[in-house]
Amino acid sequence: MASLRFEITKRPTVHPEELERAVRGAFEESGPVIETAVKAETPEGVGGQAGLKGSLFTEIRTQPAFVESLTSSPLVYAAPVEFGRRAGQTMPPPKALVPWVEKFIPLKPGEQALSVAYAIARAIGIRGTRAWRQSPPGVRMFHRGFEKVQGLVERIFADRVREGAIKVIRN
């Protein structure tokens, strides 16, 4: 997971409500920037109208003295794509792989998508995914997308919350 944390380092010279609006504005401006960068790193996939890429969304959550922006996907296979799947785990459900097989694997006459999906699921259970075997494991679309725009996001916050009044803490 990639994240940035911002701390107010100087006593604000603006009213707290104005500061809150500026921080929220920075989140609203940077959220779509991050989402676009993550989408550029995301494989197409299947499911929904536009697959994994189309399932990405950004949500801003606020609580008193706390604001966060979340870019995520509701699809269950987003985490295995991001981080990979290690060898020796139980195989994924073959039925879940059928849409992927139908979209990306040309089937021979008489071949059924469920049979091919079962073979793929079994191989994933035994060997893990290719994404797991790379270093670092996984496609890392969220991490890589965020890294590409991190400097821009920092500038957005600095511009919105008065230069020098914030400190960026990289996690």
C-alpha cells in the first residue's frame, strides 16, 4: 500500500473552517489524479463494464480532524492482482476464472471454458501467479500509479494549504 501523510507544521493563520476546506479541496483535486495514474498501471481484467480498470473508484472519507482519500476496487481479485498469489495456497474457484478464460484464451472446438479454468486454477494453487514470482510480487498498480504522481500530489497539498505549513511524511 502506498500512502502519504501530511501534518500541519505551523500554526494556521486562517480560520479552522477555511483550513478544513483547503485540505478537503486538496483531497478532491488529488483523488482523480491518483485514480487516473492507477488506471494507467492496471491490467484490463474482466468483470463489470470495463473490467478491473473500470472498477476503480476514489472516495474521500472525513471525520473530525481527519480526512483520507481511498482509491480502490470492489472486485475480489483486485488484491491478488496487486500483490500476486503465493504457491501452495488452495486454488481459486474455477468458476471465478471462467470470464477471464472466455475473454483471453482462444478455446479449441469442443473445449469448455470451465475445464480450462479448472486447469488454470489448479496451476495457480500449486505454483502461485506469475505476479507473485516477480520481485516485488504483484502487478503493484496502486503502488506504481501512486509513485508516478506523488510529487504532483505533494504540490497540490502545498499549494492548497499554504507553502511551508505542511510537512509530507512518506510511508
